[in-house]
Amino acid sequence: MQPIAVRIVLWQLLVGLIGAGLWAIGGLEAALAALVGGVASALFSLQFAVRMFARGSEASPAELLGAMYRAEGFKLLMAAVLFIVAAKFFGHVFVPLVTTYMATLLVFWVALLWKFD
């Protein structure tokens, strides 16, 4: 797997932990909901990266594009499942989950500013 993908996942985990820490002001359930949102986002990114880079450098552009579509489709499906399940268990503290999830998505935008080695 590419170092940039690992770096993104690690930063997403860090943002998730920070979000959980900040939401701890609202109580343990809010912190747990925020942690679930942050960790889920990082795991979705990790599965995407693993599926994308499993093809290797000898893969054709068409194979890479197909892998990208399948990985992104699976990622969206898993996010939908997460939010359905989370609404059941964390419905009363859903805002911490969603805001922390969204904060972890900002890591992708920040990653555009990173220098690639």
C-alpha cells in the first residue's frame, strides 16, 4: 500500500480521536458516537486503499478504474449501513457521529496540500 494512503488513514484516526475527545464534553455516549464515526471513516478509507493497491503496478488503466469503482461503491454501501445502524444505536447523539465523520473526510482535502515523497 502507498505511504500516502497509510498517512491519510492515520490522520483520519487522529481526527476521530480528537473529535471523540471534544465531544466528551457532551458525555460518554457522545464521545463514543464521535469515535465510531471517526474510526468508521478511517476503516472505509483503509479498505478503499487496500482494494486499489492490491492490483499492483502492472494493472491496466481499465483494471484500476474498475477497482476504483468497486471500492468506492463498497465504501458508499458500508457508509449507508453504518449510518442506518448508528441511527438505531446513537440516534439521540447522532450529531457527534456525523460531525466527526465529516471532519475525517476533510483529511482528503488537506492531503491535496501534502508533498509527495
